[in-house]
Amino acid sequence: MIDRQHLKIVRAIDAEGTMTEAAKSLFLTQSALSHAMKKLEAHFDVPLWKKDGRRLTLTQAGQSVLGLAHRVLPQFEHTEAQLRRFADGKQGILRIGMECYPCFEWLLKVVAPFLKAFPDVDVDVRRAFSFGGLQALHGYDIDILLTPDPLSLDTITYTPVFEYEQVLVMDKHHPLTEKPYIAPQDLSNETLITYPVELSRLDVFTHFLTPANCTVKQHKTIETTEIILQMVAAGRGITALPKWLVEEAKESELLACRSLGEKGVSKTLYLGHRKAQDVLGFVDDFIALSKVHTP
DNA sequence: ATGGGCGAGATAGTACATTG
DNA sequence: CAATGTACTATCTCGCCCAT
């Protein structure tokens, strides 16, 4: 049977011209090469070389094996190099799960320098999960989870990245701008625009309206932050977003922010990852980078 | 189902002598 | 001078048993 060593020997002898030189290049003795090739020739009962003076020349059968060596060996060598880079954590895909809709804008600022620092690492961002972000992390569907609501588990480590205030956002001329802060009952006649996620994941409900047993007149959902802010700037409704996001938005001149309640609603964004990080050495690099590029 | 320890047999490689 | 043959050794593989 032809094995990889036979292919390496055939390629080396063809390149060097003699078994002795080929043996040196493979860090073997000339006898070892002779044995290996003789065994292969005996197995198939066909000569692979003919002697041309002191040089060895491939027969037609030998050329066939050499062709195989040229096709297959580079693939072995390429894959081995790839495996070494995987082992070093310098190649692969970093899969990021988002449980924080507005953080997408911030994430883009971290991903750009990360991609530059790790040219062989791709980034995939997932926002929808069948069974939640934590299960996705456990099931190796994602490698990092961005969440403002960490659930304590032995197998998951959470790294706090930055704190932010969740504020009520309205157009500059909205009547509520006259108030120093917003009370839950102030929203009873308002149209609230949020991301299309379940109410249990919207801080404005869980930390503000629901505890006070209040609600809004109408609740609309929109996918993108940009459109939400344009709708609010146009006076079509109000929204609740991280303060930094509103301040960085190009509509910021047209908008006003007020705290949710007298004390405000403070949140922390966490990056969760499995404690057993196995192959992916670049998860820690991503977390370190995320702490540098805070809003 | 998985993994460790062990022994028997197979195999790759070396040293050295021989051959062409 | 380079390939081949012979004897030998170190290492690897495989199957088996046993513990977890």
C-alpha cells in the first residue's frame, strides 16, 4: 500500500537525483529509503526506477507515483500548517451572539480592529437564537455572548465591559422634555418604539413600566436603530435606548434624553464565554479589545 | 463508552558488508 | 560511489483485560 512516506521519498529522490542525497534531505539513512522503495516495488511487483549510470530515473509507474506525490503532499502540508495555526488560535471563526440589540453599533467598532489584528480569523454575528444565547454558548453554536442580563453559571465566565444608562429618547420639542426625569405614568399616552424582542428582554418594561403597573398607549417594533431614531426624531413616537447610542447618533441634534425615573436605569454590558475555551485562543484577545473600544 | 496498562508481533530504520 | 542485502534494535500497533 502506498503511504505518505513513499510519496515523500519518491519526490525527494526525483528532486535530488540520488538516494543518498534524498536520504539526507529527509534526515534518514540511504538504506532506509532503499528498504522503503523496495518494499513498495515488491508489493505492486513493478519497478519504480531504472538506473541511468549513477542517477536514478523514474519508470512510467514511478512517474505515476510522483504525480500523486505532487498532488497530495502539498495538500497535507497546507492542512498541517492550517492545524498549527488553529492550535495557535490564529485561525478560525469567532461567533458572537447578541442579546443586546443596541450594542450592535458598538460591536462594529470592536470587530474592525479585531479583523485587522487577526487576518485569518472571521467573525460571525448572530442575533436570533432558538433557545436563547446561553444555550447557544453551551451548545458551541457561539463563542461569545453579548448580554446585559448575565445568568450565573459554573461553566460560563462573564466579563463586564462597560456601564451605560438606559434613557427615554424623544424628539427635541416633545412635551416630556420639560420634565427633569420621566415617571412610568408619563408614558400612558405615548407610542413606544422598541426592537422586535419579547417584552421580558426590554429594560423599559422590566425595570420601569411593569414594576409600576403602567404601560404605553401603543407599542411599535422596528428592527434597526437608525430607523427607530429617525421615527423618534420625526415625532412618531418615543423609545428607550442606551444614552451613549443616542449621543453618537447623527440625529442627536434633533433628539432629547431623560432618565427613566428619578434614579435612572443603569445597566452593564457583559461578554460571556465558556470557561473551557479549548481551541479558540483569540476569545481573550477579543474581550481585551472590547474593553479598549468602549463607547 | 472510554481510557489506561500490558505483552506480542509487526515494522521502520540503522549499521555494516557486499555488489555492480 | 551508490544501491542492495543481512542482521539487529527501537518504536509502534493491536488486541486484550480491567477500572472508571
